[in-house]
Amino acid sequence: ATPTALLVGTGRGAQLGILIKGPEVLESTRKVDTVVLDKTGTVTTGRMTLLAMHTAHGTDEAEVLRLAGALEHASEHPVARAVADGALEKLGSLPVPEDFANVPGLGVQGIVDGHAVLVGRERLLADWAMELPGELRLRKDAAESAGRTVIAVAWDGEARAVLEVADAVKDTSREAVTRLRGLGLTPILLTGDNRAVAGSVAREVGIDPGQVIAEVLPQDKVDVVKRLQAKGRSVAMVGDGVNDAAALAQADLGLAMGTGTDAAIEAGDLTLVRGDLRAAADAIRLARRTLGTIR
Ligand code: ADP
Ligand code: MG
């Protein structure tokens, strides 16, 4: 590969909104045959909104919003933003938690107004030996079948409510998946979110139901990439979150959304400046073409 040709390739990349860490990155695209796509913030906008709430018998809705909103206000997760914004909109202000901890891939926990509060996946509640009452479980299942992300709210040892949040698939994602396929790549959707939501997003953008890997904890995303590589695949990974950084670094080609976190951008080989997934296809096509001209 002549350095001049590679630099022409990187210059064209900048025009397309693709920042390339170094000319050597282009080499990695040659064999890539699989593209792993993070869901939240990569395929979807990552801007979630609180759509509905269901409370257990005798639980006050405003109390759910106050306690859950207060905790989530301290987190930067897209789900947390949706809950905090929804709560602030209804209540005007929120208490400051006395204690707060982020539980990656599961939710948040802490103390608000003297109550021990959990907000997150059902699995987080299970870790504290709590389960959803039957009425809330039915609500959760129905909402998830409809493609919504459902999180639970518990305090003082009891599950009290479920919240429905959702974000939208970016309007460019479907075309991006078609283009990636056109380059001969197999797209795989990878997410910490639940299977039903993941399946519904996959359907919307045209990813095979068999190529959906859901309910993966942040620290396990990198293992998914390793497993694919162990099977002989050459893997491109596209992600935006702190939870994607290790997988981006492990991948043969890491593509970070420029709209995402610094951790992802630092871990990636390429940055898609505008956060448009179509640029992932542009990047791979450009790299192949650049290499093609110099072979
Ligand atoms: P993704 O892989 O799609 O980017 P994450 O791994 O960040 O998603 O999160 C997985 C799931 O964990 C979310 O869909 C949500 O159900 C739950 N979760 C994570 N953080 C929070 C939070 N702060 N509050 C509530 N739920 C959360
Ligand atoms: Mg993400």
C-alpha cells in the first residue's frame, strides 16, 4: 500500500464525515465480513421518552416519579434521561439522592428521602430478591411485545411500578443496513436491552431475527466479538457507549459514533462524525476502493 494512495483515501473520508485514526486502519477493512451494531444510540437515536407508567395496587404515581426521577437524574444513561425528564416535567423539581450508584447494564440504586430505591431491569430487582407482582408482570410483557423498553421501580424491598420508555430507529438506519449487506457483510444487532425490543428494532431495519444478540451485559459485549472472531469471522463493530468501548477495541475494525461518548471515540479506529450509520458503509466501501486502486 502506497502512503499517498492511503492518504487520498483518508482525505475523502473526511469529506464524507469519517475520521480515520491512521492510514493503516484502512487495511483492517479488507477482510471484514461481519458488522456488529449496537442498538441504543447507534441504530436508534438514543433519545428515549417516558411513555407510560403502571403502578402496583396502592402505589402513588407521583411518588414513583419522585423517587425514580431523583435517582435517574444522577445518571446519564438514555433510559435515565427519559425517566428524569418525564418526572421533572410532571413534578417541576426532584429531591437530591442521599446515595447513588450506577449498576452498568442493569440500572441505578440509591437512597432518596430515606428510601432504598432501585430503578432498572427486572434482573436488578432479582439481585435484591424482589420480583414483580403479577399485575405488573402482565403490563411488562405486553409493553415489551410492543417493542418498548420496560424498567422496574422498587423501594424498601418491594417492586412498585414499571415504566415504559422507547426511542426511535434513526431514519437512516434501514438504508445503512441494506448498504452494509450490499458490501457482503452480515449485520448483527447487539444490545443490553431485552429480546422483544431488540427483535422489533431488527425487524424495522432489516436485520435477520437469527442475528440478534440481546440482554448482553456491558462487560460481555467484548466476548461476543471475541466469539465471532474465534469462529473465523473478521468483525467490524459500530457503537457509541462507554459499554461499547472494549468491544470497539477488540473488533478488527472499530467504528465509533461521533455523537457518542469519548470512551467509544477513543476506542474506535474510525469516527462517524455525524452519527449516521450509512457512513459505516461509506467507510468500508471507501477503504476497499482505496486499497483496490493500489493493489
Ligand atoms: P445498549 O446495549 O442497548 O446500549 P445498555 O447495556 O446500556 O443498553 O442497557 C441495557 C438495559 O439496562 C437498558 O435497556 C435498561 O433496561 C437497563 N438500564 C441500564 N441503565 C439504566 C438506568 N440508568 N435506568 C434504568 N434502566 C437502565
Ligand atoms: Mg449504545
